[in-house]
Amino acid sequence: MSESTIRRKLKNPAFIEQYDQARRKAFSISLGRLQYMTTQACSVIEELLNSKKPSSTRLSAARTILEYGVKWLELSDIETRLSSLEKKMEGK
């Protein structure tokens, strides 16, 4: 696809709406996967709490998943709130 075609499509409100919907769907799928991994991360932390051997790499991975999970959840909430505000503004 040429640059001029992309620029033309980005000026089309219908295209932008379809693109945003696809982006939100991809984000939602990723968030679902992250939620699943968060459960696994909690299990890893539980194992580490009950284990006597050091597992710093696994603990770091579990911590990272949990930290990103919180960040992504916050971003998802912000996106939902922003979308709601945009819809309200369109109605005025």
C-alpha cells in the first residue's frame, strides 16, 4: 500500500473507526492473555513462598507480569472512560 493511500485512508472517519475497533479487539485479546498469565504468576509466587531454594529469575518474571497486568488494566480503564467521554461529546 502506498503512502498516499495510507494518508487518504487516515482522513476517512469510517476507516479510522474500523481501525480503532480492530485495535481495541487486539488489545482486548492481549488483556485476556495477560489476565490468564497473572493467575500463573500468582501461582509462581505461591510456589516461591513455599520453596526453600532461590528462584530469582522466576520471581522477577512473576513480578513483571503482575506489574504489567496492573498497568494494562489501568490503561484499559482509561480507554473505556475516554471512549465514553468521546461518545458523550459527539452527542452534544
